[in-house]
Amino acid sequence: MENSKVNEIVTRALEDIEKADKGDVINEIRNRYLAKKSELMGLMSLLGQMSPEERKDFGKLVNDAKTRISEMLNKKQQEIAQKELNKRLEEEKIDISLPGKKVELGGRNPFYLVQDEVIEIFTGMGFSVASGPEVESDLFNFELLNIPKDHPARDMQDTFYIDNNTLLRTHTSPVQAHTMQEAKGQPVKIICPGKTYRRDNDDATHSHQFAQVEGLLIDKNINIGHLKALLTLFAKKMFGEKREIRLRPSYFPFTEPSVEVDISCFNCGGKGCSMCKGTGWIEILGGGMVHPNVLKMNGYDPEVYSGLAFGIGIERVAMLRYGIDDIRKIYTNDVRFLRQFEKKA
């Protein structure tokens, strides 16, 4: 009686397995026939009523039935999985002869093209690259650069204050002060590239954030002739061998004398055009001889040492170099704009 019951369960299970066409149905059949509370497993409770010999034969019969059902379930499950895979491959067929999707790339930003070139030019002249924090103390941003509290020159560099003594740096000159302090009266030859901040209204030629590469050279017997020779070489390397520079008197609190540096217009060759406003010259940077007060405050004897300093606006040079009419284009990451510089990288 019990044997026929086992065979009946196996027959029903095999029929259900044969009809199954989905993975979920296979799982349902597995639970129905092989779970602990299934009809087949329930027959194992009869073992206690049997003699040892009957118990051995019946136990083997139930285990064989369980094994047979399990093997058929696994076989059917593999068949269904293969059928589902074949269906997906057919429906999701990929034509590998079609071209792939092209990744659209721009070029390197002109800002970095210019910054890297400026750094390369000056490191080629023996300058080292120095860096410093963008959040500075009033001491290093102003006072050690000969701009004491309430000095009117601070109005030219209105900036973002964090508290009364901490601000976003208005120039990279604080790096020069840090370097001079660390040099302890020894010669220095550095450039300081980096971001600076001023409270400007953003327009075609101004931005509240911009970048500079400032230079500092301190040694014995440094004079303004060295400054002119240095900047002439820079202008020729950056804008072409035919370029000349001129120095015009100016004012910066940390240099004396101070100069504005103009370059002969590379668009008209100095004849006068709309780019140079008919003058034949374009202003590109400022510089001068390091003020004796700055030398004293930072550990140098101005009777023994002298120095030169200059500051170059990266965006300004990029705009002149590549004819960019709006500084904001440098920051917007428009691929159409950047693609123009792809071959210049």
C-alpha cells in the first residue's frame, strides 16, 4: 500500500514537472513534493510502525523517489533557463557591424594650456614652483606685503572675509611672504601659480575668482634691468619672437618702483588695431622691484639684497592668446567652446 503511494506521488510529480514552463513553477513543484511537510516526506512517519526489514526497504524507496524527483526538477530547470536565455538572445540581438556610440570630447581648457605654458617657461629659466593656502591670514595677505590695516590700497583688493583676520587670498603674493619667511634671508627664485579671489561683479572681463602666476627673485645686485630682460624673454616665448615690451610707471604697495608691462600688439604688429585700441600696445602684467619694507619684514637686509616681482593673470593671457571675448567662457565647460582647443593641447 505504502509502496504504491510513493509511486503515485512520483508519477504526479513527473507529470507536473513535464508541464512546467517557467522557473517559478519549478520552484513551486520543488516545495510541493520535497519540502519537509510535503506528502512524500510525510510518509517517513510510517517508519515507526514497520519492522526493521520493512523500514529499510521503505526508507530506500522514499529516498530514491526524492532523488528521482530532484534530478528531474534540476534537469527541467536547466532546460527552462536555456530556453529563456535563447529567447533573450534572440530578442536582444546586437548587430556588432554597427558603429558604437562615439564619446564626445572637448579639448583642454585654454586656462590650463596657458598656465602650463607659463610654468614651463619660468621653470626653464630656473624658477621653482611654490604653493600656499587659498584661505589666508591678514598678516600674510596684506601686512607683510607693506599693506597695513586701513591702508587705502586694500580698497583695490576688496575680498571675501571669513572673520576679521581670515580671508580668501586676493593674490598669490602671500606665497611669496611664506617663502621669504622660510628662506631666512637666503636667495629666492620662485613662481606661485594659483587661484585668487576679489569681490568683483562678473562680466566679460572680470570674475570674482581668477588665477595668477606671480614670480619672485631675491638675490644680491638684482635691478630693474633683470626684470625687463626676464619679462621680454617671457613675452617672446609666449607670444612670438617679434614681440617687444615696454614698462610704464605704476603703483603697487609691495614694489618700488612699480611698472605696468605692455606687449607690442601681435594682431597688428604695433601699427594699431581694435585689439590694442589703436595704440599698438596691450597691457599684460604688472611688476616692479620688491619694496625695502617687504624685504625687512620678511627677514632680508635691503642694504644687501634686492628683488624683483611680477604677476601674470592667466585668464587675461588666455583671452589675448586665443582671442576669447568673454572670460566666463573659460569657466562654463561648454564642449563646443573647448573643442576649439583640442589640437592645441
